[in-house]
Amino acid sequence: MDKKTGILFSSIVIILLSAMSVSAQPLNSQGVMGPYVDQIIFKVISGENEQVEALLNDEVDIIGDMVDPVFVPQLQEDENIEISATPRNGYGYMVINCEKYPFNITAFRRAAAFALDKHQLCDDLWDIYAKPLDSPVPAQNPFSIEGQLSYNYYTADITRAENLLDAAGFHDIDDDGYREAPNGESFDITIEVAQSSSIGINGGTIFANALQDIQINATSIPTDFYDYLNRLYFHDDFDIVVLGDSFSNFDVSWLADKYSSLSAYEPQKNFPNFRNASYDQWIDQLLHGTSFDEVYEAAIEMQRIFVFECPLIILYNNYQISAYRNDRFEGIVNDAIDGPACWWTNYRVHSQQGSGGIFRWSLPLDIDTFNVFYGQFWYGYDSLNLMYDGLLKHNPEGVYIPWLAESYIIETNADNPTVPDGHTRFTFQIVNNATWSDGTPLTAQDVAFSYNFYREGIGGFLGYDLRDKGWIGYAPTDYTFISEFPSESYWHISTFTKPVVPKHIFQDMDPDNWNTYNPDPNEDQIITSGPFYLSHYENGEYTEFTANPYYFRNPRVLQGNKLQVMPMDGENAGLDLVLENGTFTSSSIGTDSMYLVNKGKSFVLASEHDNITLNWTSREQESPITITDGGTATGDQIHLNATYTTGIAENITMYLMSGLYYQSTKELVIPDSEYDPDNGTIDPSQFSWITIEGIEEDSVVRINCSFTNNDSDFYAWESEIENEYRRTSNNLLGEQMTGDSDEKYGEFQWYWSGSIDIACYCNDSTSGNWSIQVLTGDMLSQFDTGNSVEMNTYWLGRNETCDILIEGFNESGHVFRDQYQNIALNNIFIPEINLLSPVGGEVLDSNHTITWNASSRNVENSMSYQIFVSNDGGLTFQLIADDLDKEEDNLLWQATEWKYSEQYVIKVRVRDRGMESEDITNSTITAGNEALIDKTDPAILGPDTILLSADDTDKIVEWVFIDLNPDYRRIKIDDGNWAQNSVQVQKTTIQFDCEQFSIGMHQISFVFTDIYGNSNELTTSVTISANSPSNPFVDIFSNINPISLTITIVSVGVILVFSRRLYLHRKSGQS
């Protein structure tokens, strides 16, 4: 504990994994047990002041947001509140232009780094809430080199800096007090900092003074952030600028893409224009190594070079503050990414008396959807993570651990010759004791369904990394899932944290309709598998989650009613996801939007097409056909011809715009003088609004705005988002269209179908107008001199409905413009495919070669094939081959590696230029290996040891039995006879009241067997201590036949009333 501040600073434990090309071992089961509390409640409390007051007043147990340090003194006064400082997974840094002389000299950059006192900078900028950092990978990341080098840049070393400059030829030749470059020329440095960031301004001044200390003429100048960010994006001129970065995980593959020599020429990459051959030599190993050790070595060596070369001077790693109560609960986990307000806290937190209780959060915003398919891209993702599981999970240190996966292996062709050369195959063995909340076992079939569902769904968030050509995923058996990628890389592992959803619930849903799933949390039964289930929701007030009593890691089942909370290694770590004001954000400005900026102001379109005619021809339609708004052109290689008809044209340009093109002009709204748009929920009356309708999902929306006043800012929200949830901080454009510039542009990815509300805020209270141009999709252009221009639309690459804009200058120098809307261009023909074998009805007792033939009318066709297998009669399909070349017409299906089934269906799909067709077997086929039907032992979830005292009032013990094909169960108590009953339900529960036991030690034994002979055993030892008068049944218990004891056997969700005898309860579908 820091005596000065009373703030707990987390220590970081770095855990290095062994090579992942061998089986990953399951984590100690004690360390990942949970949950321990009865309920988690997320209360909606919007203001920072209000959240702090709620914590102080014991209305919540933890603040779900990072806490502003200004509240720390107030919180420290309460002894029941713990304050934690979590290192941010990010940093502030200086970018040095390595392409510009003399900054391209390594000695200069290193001297600049040695001249800066980072300790002083941290103290001046952040007080106690930051620490120095040298590596571009934050220290808490397992791949970081921080602290491993023989030197650092933490403390100013002026002598070393001056020696470096002297040796490199930087001398003060003219005695003006500043060094000249080695070529004898004078130079000065401009350090640009964001004018909106006090941190940036102060940091720039400190760095400029440090350079002055080593006789370098440097000045710090506050600048519009987006002005210099745009120059960085496109590698325009700068000297040094201040930025910040934050990361959402510990993946460091970006070291390759972001700072390679080749990326120095790419927009939005390699801001310092850093080029280093030694650095580049490690890129292939970092990207394509398949073990932790390989990529770790590459990452370390790349950082070693990077820190020495100093293309960036990393300044600080600041802390994020969290606060929670310590008077009732313990087990708060300081997660390395999210800090204490994290998933692991919900999972591990427990009452100081053991278990139970309600753990209460404050959240500034309500959970806006219960649709799991939105993935991590919406506000409620962390809370819904409580309801679903993935194959892998990040542990509190950010390292991947098996979760639904019991174990897994990673293989390449070097490990296993059946893996195609250049591919990476992951084989997962799934736990056999996980179930869905309706009692259905969770299997690899659910995993395969989920991943194929995500891949097939157009625009789905969770499928973005599965749509690369060549990915496949399938479950040959009920507890084996195989996923294969068309490249070798350790980093594919990040794919397997996706939530697994129940196949039997979503198998009838079209994957393209993923965004229409909108369950009512209080009316609809949401089938989940996670440690908590959604139990109640009050819109705008709170969301309640209740512990899943049958969770496969639930300690109450595995340890019994006398819980011992087992510690988990490395519970203290931490970082943040928050950017400080004025630093770099992941906004994107593409070349198309830049082009729109240069097109000028808004204009009026012709409505009758009086000046321009538009015709089309194709290879099959040689005579021109006139087309107008809403028209259709169908043919092979459609050529559009636009002709200016009312005079002589100097030039003419045709723009083909897929998606949407919109423009309008609106009057500015003068806001109230005291109104601050950045303070809380926006007031819509203070803005001027435009709604853009009909934007298709998975579009890039590009917006360009101009205005007649001096300063206006622009924001965008999805129209369906209610105003009470709208803030400038959560608008779709971020800060791209704020700041000081005459015209503003921005873009964002749009993942839904629907409308967008765009708001203009007048900053200077000056009357006038604002104009907007919105473009989604692609834009092709064709220029020609004279009156006509022609474009071959085949190179659009797909069938598309487009708007066509034609503009140019006539001989008088006047502009002419016209726009044709909703022109359907059908260039691409649907390819055809026929499945030749199998056709249906076959009984296959060995591996089988699937054959097909296909054809396409498209010129220079690029046909490729996908092969799918269904094991449920064609209800759902799993992808076993993708991106097969158009020259291929067969695939060997390794059917003997799949479980035996009479319900197999084969499907083949051909794709060409965005068009596709399919063919499937006309009936089911029988195939597979009968030995693989079910080789998995049944699961018994129950405690090994129970310790009770005679005066305990609750002596109920519970066991859960899970199997896909159950047969019978045998039960024995102490030395009594075995009792047996048949089991017909895949998940059943037995409860036993130990009240009937005498003082001493007893044993309850189970044998659980399925119809294929797989079996499992469990013996639970129960000790009753003599802390109270003997049990009244003590005298007769030893002679009682176990069949007369009170054991209650129930299926999931059915709790029976206890009686004084054992009985077997049976009704429809239950045992």
C-alpha cells in the first residue's frame, strides 16, 4: 500500500506459455471454478458524481467505469472502499519522422530519448498515475521486452545524449547555441501537439526543453489534432508529433504490419516512416510462427531493434483508477485488460463468509441489446459474456486458457502431413460436462454450428475473421472440433474466444438475419451456457443475472455446500482501454472521402436529364439502348455511354457509385450560449439534423460536410438509438469531424441496414447553412475530353444497383451535371454446378471422393468451390473445404474420421464474382465410423468430500449426470447394496439429504453408464462431526437398506419435495 496515497498499484505477473504445437494442458480446475455469488446486478447510473455517491452510500459494490482521479481523495476517506490503479494497455508517445534529415540518423533519435527525463514527465503530467515506458508493447503484455534491456531511457542522461550527438557529427559550428546537422546545415524541430489536450501540450513543452538542454533548437506548437493526423496518414511533412495508443488485447502481430519497411509507403501505417532491414527479417516469424516461443522470440527481437532505433519515443504508461467496496466481498480480480471491473471479478468474487450474496455494479449506460451475435462491438458485450462461453478465454493476465476446450493442439504440415502445406489446423477436444440452460448437453456440434453460422452471416461481427478464403470448421465427432486456416500463424488462436451458441435453438435461423434476433429478456427464454443467466431486466434501471447452478465449473456442485474459495494465480494485473483527450484514435479516412473533399461545394442536379443521355451496350447487345432512372441493363460486359447533348463539351466525367449517394443543404441551428455538447446526453434542439435512410449493412459510410460559418462539428448515430443514450463520445464518427478546418470529412463501417441521423453543431453561434455529401459503397470514375465518355462496368466485379453522376465543363466554361439513380447493372452470370457423387442413398463404408462439375458464362471467370457436410439430414452444414480452385472437380472426404450416422448430406457450392449456386445430395447417405459414435465417458459433477456438523440445518448434497446417450445409473451408500435405475434424459440431477447420516464418515458411490458401454464412477466422502446431539436416526441408520434413504432424482429445472425414503421419479422424458 502506498502510504502517501492509499492506492493499491497492481503488480504484473508475466506468464509465458510453452510451445503451442503440443497439446495445451487444462488449467487447474480449482483455479477456474465459479461463480460464487448468487446474483450480479448492473445498475444504470449515468453521471460520474452519481456513481461515486452510489459507491459511498453502499448502493453498489463496484463502479463499472474507470474513475476520474479527482474523486480519489473523497473515496479515500471511506475505509470500506478500495482504490486500485491499473496500468493502461497503451501509452503516450512521440513520433519522429525517420525519412527527414537529420531525424533519419539513429544517433539523433537516441540522443533525444536520453535527453528526456520520463520520470519528471510522468510526475508533471500524471502526478502518481503514470510510469515511464520504452517499449512499443506495454509492460504488462507477455510479449513485452520492457525491463529486459541493459539500458533504459527513464532518467535524463545528458552526457550520454551529447556524446551520441558529438560522435555523429552534430556540432555547434556557428556558436549560436544550437547544433548543426552533420552536413553543416542549421535545423530546427517543430513538435506538434493536440491543441485540445493539456497532457499533450505540457508533454510537448517538456520534450522541447529537453532537446534545448542538448543544444537542439526545438519548439512545441499546439496544432489541430486532425490536421497532423491526416499528414501522418498519408506520409506528408512533419518533424515530431505527440500521439497515444491503446490496445484491447495482447496480440502484437501489428508490430509487423504497422512498422515494416513496406508499410512506410502505405496510408494510415508506419507514421514514423521507419525502415530497417534487420527489423523486417523477423516479420515472417512473428506472423507465421505457430508456437508461443516462435512468436515471442520474434516480438522480443523486433522490440530490441525498435527501442534502440527510437522511431517512436514512448513516454509513459498511465494508470486507470477503479474503486470498489471491501466490506462484504473479496476476490476482486484486477484484470490485465479491464482492471477490477471485469468478467473475472464477477466470476471469482465471493462473500467474506464464503459464497452467496448479490454483487452490484454501476454502469453509465444501459445494456442496449441482448443479441449475442453483435459480439464485442456493442456496449453490453461484457455483461452478456456472463451468459455464453468460448473454446478459449483470456485469463486475468491476458493469456489464452482452455475453457469449453478441454485441450487442443495446433498443427502445420511439418507436424502432421495431412495438414495442407501452408495451413494451420486447430483440433479441440470439448469438455463433456457443459450443458445449455434447458438441459441439452453442449457439444462440438454446437461449436461447429456457431462458427459456420458466423461465417455465413452477411455483415456479422463474429464472422469477420472466418471469411478469409480457405477457412474451414467442422465437428467429425460430438466432442471434437477442427478448424483450419489457409496460412501458418500462432495468431489464429484469437479466433477461438467467440461465444458458442446452441445449435438446437438457432438452427432454423437464416445466418443473414443475425441482426434481427432481439429477445425480450423478461418474456423470451434465452438459452445460454455461461456462469450466469439473465433473470430480470428493467429498461433504463438495472439488469439482473443469476448464477447458473449447473454450470460445469460451479463450485457448489463440484465442492458441495461447504465452499472453499481457491485462489487463482496472478489475480493482480491490469491495464485500460481509454485514450486520453487529444490522442490517436482508430478513425479512418480513405482516399474516396479525400476525393469528395476536393470536389467542391454542393450543387443542384438536373431532374429531367435534358442535357445528358445515357445508353448501354454489351457483347450481346451491340445497338445502344437508352436507360433512365430505375432502369436495368443485363448483358456480358455492359458499357455505359454518357453524352452531353446541348452544346460542345471540353471534358466529361462519369462516376459510378454503388450503394448510396446523398447530398443536401440545411440551415444552421444557433445553440444556447451555456450549452456544452460534450457534457452528458445531447439536447437535440441544439443541433441541425439530417436523416440518411436506406443504408445497407456492411457498408463504409463516407461523409463530407462544408459550412458557411467559421466552425461547425458533425456527429452521427444510428437512428434507432434513443436520444437518452446519445452522447458526442459514442457517436459513429468519433472526433473525425470536429476541430478547426473549413471542410470536414469522416467515415465509419456500418454493420446494419437502416438509417443514420447526422447532427451539425454550430460552435461560433453564427447563422448560415451547412451542406453534406454522403457516399456508401464504391465509386468508379471515367474521364474523357469531348462530349462523350464510356465506361466498361464489368470491372465493378459484381451485379449492382448504382447511381451514376455525370459532370463536366462546356466550351463556355460552365459546369454541367446530371445524376441517374437506381440503375441496375447485371454483368455477372450465376455459375452452375452439379454434384456427381454421392447423389444420395449410398451406404459408404470407407472414405469417399466427392465429385462435381461446374461452368460459368462469365469472361475470365474466377470460379472456386466450397464443400459442406451435414450430419443432421441437411438442417445445418459444416464447411470442410473452401476456395478450391476452378480446375478441381473432386475432394476426398475422410468419412472414416467422422462418427457413424445415417443422416449425412453433402453440399457443393460454386462462386464466381459474387454470384453462387449450390447442389446437394437428393437424399441422405450413411457414412462414418461406428467406433466413433460415442467414445466419451459420461460426466458426473459432484464433490469428492463433504464436511458437515451435526447441527448444520442444510445437509443437502447434489450431483449432476450428463451424457448424450445415457443408459443406467447405479447408487450405493456405505457398504449397502447397489441400487440401479435407467436414465433416459441427457442431464439429470440427484439430491441427497445427509440429515439421515450418523456421526462419522460415510460414502456415497455412483456408477454412470451409457448405451455404448462408456462408464464413469464417483465416490463422495461425507464426514459428520459431533458438534451437536446425535442425529435421531443414528441408532437405526447402520441397519437401514440404502433403498430407504432419501435421495431425490430430478431432471434439470425440476426440484422434488423430500420424503423419508428413496424413490425413483419417472415421467415423460425424465428419470
